[in-house]
Amino acid sequence: MKKGKKKEELAATKPTTANVVSGTNANSQQKYLPYLLIFLFTCLVYGNTLWNKYASDDAIVLTENIYVKEGFSGIKDIFTHDVFEGFFKEKKSLVAGGRYRPLSVATFAVEYGLFGLDPMLSHAINVLLFGATCLLIYFLLLQLFPDKKDIPFYLSIPFLATLFYAAHPIHTEAVANIKGRDEIMSMLFAIASLIGTVLYISKGSKWLVFAGVSMFLSLLAKENSVTFLAVVPLTFYFFTKANAKQYLIAVAAILLPTVLYLILRSQYAASGLAEESSEILNNPFVHATFAERYATPVYSFLLYYYKLVFPHPLSHDYYFNQIPLIGFGDVKFITSAVVTIALLGISLNQLKRKTVVSYSILYYFITFSVVSNILFSVGIIMNERFLFMPSLGFCLLLAAGFQYFLQTKKIPVVATQILMVAVIGLYSFKTYSRNMVWKDNLTLFITDAKNSPNSAKVNTSAGGDLLAASDTETDSLKRKQMIEEAMGYLTQALKIYPENFNTLLLMGNAQFKYYKSAEAATPFYDKIIAMNKGGEFLANQNAGNLLFGEQKYALAIPYLKRAVNMQPDNIDMLLRLSDSYAYNNQADTALMYAEVAYKNQPDNAATVHQLGRIYGKSFNRLDDAIPYLLKATQLNPNESAYLEDLGVAYGLKGDFDAVIETMNKLLQIRPNYKPAYMNLSISYRNKGDNANADLYMQKANE
């Protein structure tokens, strides 16, 4: 009895080792029903994402990507540049690793070319692609686990595993975030490639082309699918009786497109291994010891296991210092290492028996390897979207476990079925509710600042977005509350990472908005300048502008001068510095910077006007001033300030006819502008036309 029972248990968890067969034993009416149910279920679970807006990294790959916004004409650049170049341009090296992932970005360019920016459409496409991925997963699993007559399709391993995969909340970051399309398309085509190699065994070599093309498309979406070079032979070993020649041919069919992809990647994207970022937000191991460098990623394995089993709370952000560095002696590392070794031990122990347990575990670790931070740093200790591909192993294991208990009846069948439905239901509910968090940046950042309270990045993002939102709030009390809340997040971020110049910059801005005082803001800008680790130009620019606005010109000058030294061609800074010197009674220096600005852009109305204004107001050189002031009005005839200054210069020179002509032009732009009426009255008075002088004086006093 015991021996028979043991065989029964193994049979319940062991995949078919016969040559792969296609099709099912279900009747014709049920053949397509599982596919329909899976697709409808996927659309139901993720349907509420259609009303979401853009969020998180959507700006990088879509809304602010210069190549995408060229539409169809930008596709060539997308396929010949690093994916980040369209956003970061020359600063793409700030983010660790080369990224040659043009496929999903090209789809965004097509969308933009046809429909412009349409988040609902983009979300709908993501849902459809994820639905297609789930359908392919089901089809693949049917090849590996052919339906049995005594098991209804809805209790089969293929159907259950696919439902678990479709419902699992860990996938929300990939599906609910438009940018996550690279993950979806990579998985979609990786599964298609695996299907092609599996069908090659049963249906012939014609499927190898399909496998190779699918592999190439998968890699163009995201390079993680390179792990399928190992998944294919693993699947052959567990589920087929392929001979050595078939192994080699199948692997070669997907190896060739992989080599082609790597050639393209080396040509168009910087190597991810060439150099690592020195910024801790992009490289969490920059200050790590050897022990911390490897113990911490191993600890993250345990967190991933937990998120797979109990996906709550979820967060899109695990940046510094949400997961602190630990060493080999830490109990968290030891626990994770023991669990990981145990899982690998179980899989290797059952390797010869070719069990589902063994396959699922090995599939998980193979596909997880490239994002594990063990082989190389991926720029963040942990990220939920990294499980989009590996999680299929967990879902397959979960489905096999439920089927095992249904078959062996070690637990009452009804209880097993209730538990199974409960898991799918709870996963679906969590996914549906998590989708709403991805509504927009503000919702996402505020929610995840609570879920990842020790992340400097998400607290900074929450504070920054709240601050930006306060600018459009018309209720003064609510606006003040929003700024207070923003400062709370920024304070938390600075506790975690005091030297984050972006946080300091935002805090300086928040202080000014709240207290209406440059004095409250400048200490934060001063710290950025003193650190000299980035953001110095913005710090000097902001401090200089705020002090200038408070008419503290002597204090503004050092900041503005440093900003000009950093960006000598920045016209706005040159003009602001020139103004500061002028108002500070340093006319010669004011003229010097005005001349520099004019030399850089002689046809810019602002630089021309500035030079004329300095000649006129600071030096009273009206003959020099008027030609520049006149040219400024010609370059920009709709700028009232230029016309007003020109009119004043004419008045000081005594050319009252020119004043009258200029003021009438000004009134066409600014009707009922009282200073213009006053200047007209004075000019007519000087010309002896008292009637018009009185008329315009009356209008000036109305």
C-alpha cells in the first residue's frame, strides 16, 4: 500500500515525459472555452487600468521621449540608440547599465504617430498584450501537460497555473504601468519562442524559424529573455524525449538571434558592465563591503519569496534605504540562504524524477538569475517587476500543488477547491485595487511612500509631486496644507539620504513657497553648492532668482555669477546678473554682462533690449540706447515693456512725436494702460497741444 501510494503521489506531481503532443481531449465545444475564459479574466482583472493616466517612468519611454514624439520618423533613432537616450540624452550614463530595448518604445512611437498621447489606448494595449501572454502560457502548458479525461479543464495544471499568473498582484507594475510593456512583450515572445522549440520536437523544423524570430523580438523588448537559452533545454529534459541533435538544433535556433541582438546592443547601447554608477540611488552597492555586496541580494531572495506567497504590501520603489545592507552574519541572510539552498536541494533531488516541483524551481532561478544582483548589479536591490518572468515557476508550482491535493484527497476536495478559489479571488482583488494606485504619479508616490517609508527616492518623489500640485491649487488653505505635507515627505527623504541634491533643491523650493522668504530657502541651496555633487547650477539659479525677486541684489549677485560661470551661454542668467549689477549701482559690470548676452544672441529681443536699457538707464546714453530699444520692438513688437522703455527714451531725448507714435502702439497691445496715457499727455503738453494733453490726462486718471 505504501509503495503504491508513493507512486500515486509522484504521478500527481510529475510532468509527461513522452514526446510532446498537441491538442486536448476535451470535446469541440470546450476546446476554445478555456482561452476565452482566460482572456476575459485577464481583461476583468486589469480593465480598471484603462482610466489611469501616465505614471512613473512613462515619461522616459513615452511622454517626454524625443524619439517617440517624432512618431514614425523617430523609429529609426529608437532602433539605433540606447532606450534612455531619447529622454536623458547625453546624461543617459547617470543610470547604470546599457539598455537596448527598442521594441516597446517603437510601439509607443507608432501610437504617438497615429493618435498622439492617449493613456487609455496605451493601457488598453498593455492589457491586450498581457492577455495574449496568458493565452500563450496556457497553450504552452497544454503541450507540456496534455489534458486528461478524468480532470476537467478548469482543474488542470495548465488552466490553474495560467489563472494564478493572470491574477497575481506582483505583475501590476508591469501591466498597470505603460512603461512595463517591455516586460510584457519580452515574456510574450519568450513564451512564443519556447512554444516554437517544443513544437519543433513534435511537428518538425518549420517551427524553428518561429522560435528564432520570437526570441529576437523578445530580446528587442528586454534582454532578460536571454535566460531562455537555458529554459529551452531544461524544458526538453523534463517534457520530451528529444535526442542530443534536437537539443543542439533547438538551442542554435534561438542562439543565433541572441548573438545578433548582442551585436546590435554592443553597437547602439553602452555595456551595462563597463562601469557602475557612483550615485547610491542608481547603485545601492557603491559603498558596500564584499559581504554586504552579496549578502544583501541573497536576503532580497527571501523578500521575493514572501511577495510571491503573500503579495502585500506592494511598492514600485525599493531604492536606498528601504532594504538596508547586511552582512553574512545577519540572521536575515542566513534564513534566506537556508531557504534558497533548500529549494535548490529539493529541485536537484527530484531532477532525475522530472517532477513539476523540480522544473518550477529551476525555471524560477534560471529566469531570476539576471536580475538577482549576484552576477552583476542591476541598479536596485529589489523590484517587483523583476518577477514578471520568474513568477511563472511559482504559479506552476502552486497549480501542481492544488492538483496534487485534489487527486490524492489528503485534504477534502471541497476544502481544496475553496482554498484554490480563495487564492485566485484574493490575488485578483489585490491586483484590481493595486491597479488604482497607478492612476498617476501623485497617487503612486504618496501610496508607496507609506509602503516603502525608508526609500529616499519615493519620499522625494511624493514631496516633489505634491509641491508641483500645490501650484495649481486655488484654495490657499489647501495649498498650504499640500506644501506642509510635501515638506514632511522631503524631511523624511533627507533623514534617509541627507546629501540628495534633488531633495535639497525641492526642500528649498518648498520653504520659499511656504514662508515666502528667500532666507528660508537658501540654506538648502547652499548645502548643494557646498557638497558639489550635482545640482549646483539649479541651486545657484534658484537662490539668485529668489534674492533678486526680494530686491536683495548684492546677495543675489554671487549666486547668479556662479550660475553664469557654469553655463556661460545661459541668456536668462546673463540678463538677470546684468540687472542685478544695474540695480546694485554697478553700471559698468551690468553693461559688460549685457554685452556678453548680446554677443551670444544678437537677434534675441531680450538681449537687445537689455543692452539698450543699460545704456539708457544706467549711463543716460540715449543715442546709444534708442537703436537697441527700437530693434527690440522690431524683433518682438508685442512686448509692451519694450515699447514703454523706447517711449521713455524718446521722451528724455525730447522727441515727442516719436513718443506719441510709440505710446499709441503700446495702447494697441495694452488698452487703457494708464502710464501710456500719462506719457501721451506729457508729450502733447510739450508740443503745446493742451486739448489732447487734457484728454489723455483725464484718461490716465480714470
